Amino acid sequence: MRASFILAVLLFGSATLGAAALPYFSVLSDDAGAWPDILGSIGLERQPASLAHIFVARAGAPASTEWTARVDQGAILILEGESSLAEMFGFKRGKDSVRVSSLEDIHSPKLPIVWEKSLELPVFTIPGNAQVFARERWNGAPLSAGVRRGRRGGAVDRGSPGERGYEHYPYLLEALCDLGMEPPFHSSRLWAFFDSAYRSRVDLDYFAARWRRSGISALQVAAWHFYDPDPEGDAYLNGSSKPATAKASRCTPGWSCRT
């Protein structure tokens, strides 16, 4: 399958980050780029390669059969940029190139993701069994895709994730989770602050279900936004009217409430 813009490959050696695997990663380059910010945002810790379970190999990484063995034994290998190592896993640069300025991601297909600066990027050949996560908005060329190696999971991300780590591929971590990776830390006792002024047009029942799935057990609800009388809204927040779908809350603005 021909695909534009594929430069970075993420290959997983296991479906999940198991209990025995320490949440450590290593960037195999003097310039780590934005990867410490990306992986650190979900609780992964940067450590020397001798301790790591997750590895990031940036542009120019040499091919080595050692990495095939490591992936098969459970290591997670991330390849960013053109390299002989990327070619070894089936991602090869072609002769064509296309300018990229905007893309669509399956995690939020209606959200226009527009890059601040467009880039002229080469066309790459990717494995035929790759699952596409993101495409160039105008010509549909794959930008981010996932692959499998037997029971092993994997992903492909296009080129550099950007200087800050989120401006090119804001759903990179979601793609990793789609392939089976789980953040190393979880909680079902999280509390959060909710200011409805920023979500005035969203149904609270819809939010309540999402909060519960995310592990949020209680909310601190902002009070200042409710400066105008709204009998229906006030009754809902005070628990005197029945929610349409989920048991979203029985709470008073400005106080904690269970979701």
C-alpha cells in the first residue's frame, strides 16, 4: 500500500504494558525532541536504555536484527523519521512528496486539525495490514497507522510530533491505546473541577457517562456562571428533576457532587 508522509513507526512487543514491565522509556538520541513530554504526560519515566521497556529511535537509526528480537520479547519500539531501521519494519520512502497542512483523525473526525506551518513530506510505502488513524485532509493520504505482529500490537505516526509534542498529532496517545497500551497509573477515585460556562451547550448526562468511564468519582461544580435564573437548569442541578439518561448528579452549584 502506498501512503504519503509516513516517517515514524511505533511497534509494540506486547498488547499491554504488563505489571512486570516497568514504566520506563529511553530516547536513543542525544536530541530527545518532544518525546519526554509526550510519554511523560501519562506517567512514563525516562531512564537509561538498560532499564527501559519503551524505546524511541529517531531519524537515521541503523537497522539491527536485535530490535526484531526485542520487540518479539515484549519491548515497545518507536521509530521516528526515515531510517534503515524503519525500512526493516516495512516503511520505505518513495520518490513522490506532498505538502501537508491539515489532517483528519479517526478519534475526532469532525475536528479540523490544521498545522501552523505546512510541510513538504515524502511518500512512503507502509505494510498492507496497517490500520490508518489519521489522513491528510484533502487527498486522504495516510499519516498515522497501526500494524500488528501476530499477537503483538503496533502503530505508525507520521514524522515529527512537533516541538511541543501535540501540534501535529494530538491523538497520538489515543492511537497507542487503541493498539492495547495502557497508561501505567489508574484511579477510580479522581475528583475534578467542572465549569459549565465552557460547556453550556453540552448535555450533562452525556458528560456524566464520560466522567465515570474516565474514573472521575466526584466533581466540584462552579457556581459563578449561574447568575441568571433558570428554573429548569436549577432544578436539574439541585436533583429535583430526573436526568434523561445517566444519573449525572445530585449537586448544588459550588459544592462537590458524585457522578
